[in-house]
Amino acid sequence: MQGRTALVTGATDGLGRAVAGDLVARGARVLVHGRDRERAEAVAHAIGAGGVYVADLASLADVRRLAAEVTRDHPALHVLVNNAGIGSTLPGDGERMESADGYELRFAVNYLAGFLLTRLLEPLLVAGAPARVVNVASAGQAPIDFDDVMLERGYDGSRAYAQSKLAQVMFTLDLADRLRDAGVTVTALHPSTYMPTKMVLHARGSGVDSLEAGVAATVRLICEPELEGVTGRYFERTSEAQADPQAYDADARRRLWELSERLTGLA
């Protein structure tokens, strides 16, 4: 990772902070993203990161500003880790909430923000090729109901979370095809089950797997030499796995891509 630049979203806590610290230790120039400048700067100072970027991923305008600032400051990006996300109960204790743009909050933060950020940073990733995009998803997945994507009927926080995570996997497969000949690989993973992060502890009170296990699985996709050129795959921990069947439905992926472009203003 010497001389390579990596942007890690949601890097002020939990998995994101630990992954960012690991990459710094490997010699990477790590760009720390967070919602709160004071916290982000404290983390960057603690781990020796190379830059701080502040944006609320519940706002697509903030996502655009984040992409513009990274593009302004760096000629190339070698790694993008779309890690930032919210759980099934935090915030809102399971109540339906909306983003600044009026979209269901979990779909907006966990999926749409990463979709838009990655698309806007594509030129930097291509300039940094060979480059890698790693989407931190989950084994908790639920198929998308295209008649009620924003879950306005019978809302359930767990379903909202699981739908957003499957959307990440579907995006991974399509983006991998799009960038296959550009030297940019795209993978997604379930890093570990119920790591003791803030959102897990809020939802269930205790963890199952260790944070270290999740960090190792994520960093493996970021920099393991044997995975050079591996793209369009979904992993559970360190093993390749099958996602929800909808992920392999080309028509569903097309509908999601078109919807995502429309909702983010890229259409």
C-alpha cells in the first residue's frame, strides 16, 4: 500500500476506523471521512491519516461536495471503501426516517450515497488503476420491491437495512462489469457477523464476531495480491459466497441502476 491513496467512508468509528488505521500502518495515504469534523480530525491525528473530509451521507448535495473536494485534492485514487452506514435501529429506534432528499434513510445512506460517490470518483479510480472499490455490505439481505422501494407501506427497519445491503451487492456486480476493462475491480463483503460496533450494540446489546475478524476480511479485499483482478464477487468473511438470488437477476439490476441514476440526478 506504499504510495497508494485510499478513501474510507465512515472512518471515525467501528470497522471504518479500524480499517483506516490498518491501511495507514501498511503505508497508505488514508483519507478519513466522517460527519463530524472534530471527530474526524481526532481520528486522523491518532492514526496518522493523510486527510480529512466531512460530509453527511444523508444528503446527496454533501456527497457531491465530498467527491468534488477529493477530486480537487488528489489526481488519482487507488482504493475506495464504501463503509459508512446505519443499522436497523440507529438512528430512529426502528421508525421510518427520510434523508435530506426525501428518500427512505437507510436506502439513502447505505446505498444511494455510495452509488453516487463511486460514480463521481470513477475518473480518479481509473487514473489510479489498478484500483479497488470495496463495498461493505452484509449477509442480511432482502429483495427490493420496486413498487415500494422507499418502504412507505408497512415499514420495518430490519427489512430497510437488508434491502439497502442487497442493493450494494447488486451495484457491485454492475459496476464491476462497467469498469472491468479500466483496471478497477469492485467487490462486496459481509465482513463478520454482529461485530461489537455502535450500531450492533444498540440493536442487540452484544456482538458475536470480533472487530478484528471484520477488519482482516475487509483489508484482504483491499490489498491482498492474490485478489488482483478479482471483480464482481461477493464474500462472506474471507470466502466467496452467493448473495440473495435477486442480485443475479439482470432485469432487477437494470431497474435498480436506472432508479439510482434518477434518484441521484445522474440520469
